[in-house]
Amino acid sequence: MKIFDMHADIGMDVADKRKSGEKDILAKYHLPKFEEGEIGFINMACFFDGKETLDDALFMLSSLREEIDLNHERIHLSLDGSFVENKLNVIMSIEGMGFLKEGDDALAFVDTMYDYGVRLASLCWNDQNMLATGISGDPRRGLSSLGKAVIQKMNEKKIIVDISHTNEKSFYDISDVCVGAFMATHSNTREKQNVERNLTHQQLKAIASSGGLIGLVAVKKFISSNPNRQNAIELAQHAKAIAAVVGVDHLCIGFDYMDFLKEPFGPQSMGIDLQNATMSQNLLMALATVGFTKEEVEKIAYKNAVRFVSEQLQ
Ligand SMILES: [Zn+2]
């Protein structure tokens, strides 16, 4: 069955490999794995931990966009929520805007990222920056007034707002400011694994009532603290717990595979049977095993995400 993976840090890998002189990185390293895992739709993220500069961000964005364009016969870059058969459907995103520093024009950057093709973005990773506060920042600090203005501008330009990695204060600031739906591309539920990257019931409900989605993440520490349970079945149990709170129509998948990234990321970060994109179908089998019907598995696998992204970008 086809899958929409709502979060993969492909931009970072492309930029790293291009810096060492490689080209055609998508075709060489990624497209074969997506094919094997039946990933038909993917959100390719440009990830920034906050230590970068605006130039670093522009390099990653232009590198990823070039790679996508280079493979236009195999990839459809969706800029307007359209999707096609027989090609890999891609949306481009930014994870964290901590590269914006004093003196950079954050609102002008929203136009710039849009022009590169970005249609989904988060204001912060775990860091605390000029716009927002991630889970490692001051828990009493949320969005800055500039951060709120950036959310408003993203709404105007129909760039989807991602709240994975924000602290709770930033989450509720976004929930207040954002017009329409927002989503968590890669976060599980705290009910099953009580870590800050996962969502409380109240957060799950806020996302669902906005019309947004929650993407199941296959990073082992967000699945379970028990090494024997860091697997697809336990992630499917997160799906059951989330569906019990908000319903199956608000679920999707954002694996966040890191097999291609260097330390401290890398394959050891992932669930046992969810190491890389080739193993993606294991989650769909696990969803069926824990009791989701075929129609429900289809919704979680790609139908909810296709519907949501089409609605948001049109
Ligand atoms: Zn992330």
C-alpha cells in the first residue's frame, strides 16, 4: 500500500553530500529506498537546529530544489496540492527557522522560502530562537511577536504550519494565532511515552479541532523507553491511543528516518523494524495487527495526508 511520509530530513543529507562534491543524491541514495518501501508521497524537510546562518539555509533550500528538479521525470513537486500517479509526489518544508538572526528580515524570508517551493514549515526545532521556543527552551516563553507575524504571513501564503518540536507555550500561541489548520508532522502521544516531543490529549484535541493531522514518528525514544518495545507494533499502539482521542481521520505518518544522517542521528535512532524507508510497510502491517480495518490503514498510510495537503495548498 502507498504511504505519505510527512517528515524526512532529506534536505540536510542533500546539502551535506553536495558540500563534499556529490550530485544526483536523491537518485543515488533515496529514490530506490522510497520505491522499495512504497513511499508514494513525501515531505522532504530542510532541517536546522538553530546554529546555522541564513546563507546555510539558502544553500540547503537551493540544493534540495535542484535535486528535485534534476529528477523531474520521476518526481512531482507539489506546489498547489496536486498529486500524480506513477511519480514520487514531494512537498518541500523547513524544520526550524533558528538560522534567522537579529538583522535578518523574517517576513521577507517567508516569501523567499515560498519561492523555493516550501509549502510547510515550523518556526523552531528544539531550540529557542527569534520566533519561537522549542522543547529545550524556556518553558515560560512561547512565540515572539515576530513569530506571530510569521505565522500570519504563512497563513496568507498557504504554507502549512508544523508544531512538532515546539514547547507547550509556543504550541498554544500558534493555536491562538493560526487561522485554519495546523499539524504535528512527527509526534506521538504522551499517554504511551511521556516525553516532551510527544503530545498531550489537550494538544491532540487542539490539532484535531483545527482540522489538522498528527504524524506517527518511528524514532525509538518517542515510541517507548523499553528497548524491546521500540518497534512498529508499539507505534501502532500510539496510533490506537491517538485515534481513541481524536479519531482516525486525524492520523498520518511522519517516520523521520535518519538512517542516512551522521551522529548523533543515524540508524541507531530508529525503531527496531523501522530502520529506514524500505521497512515502511511494517508499520501498516502493525496497524492491521492492532485492529485497524483496511480502510482505516489506508487513511493513516496516505489518504488523510493527501486530503489535508490538497485542501491546504489549493
Ligand atoms: Zn524533527
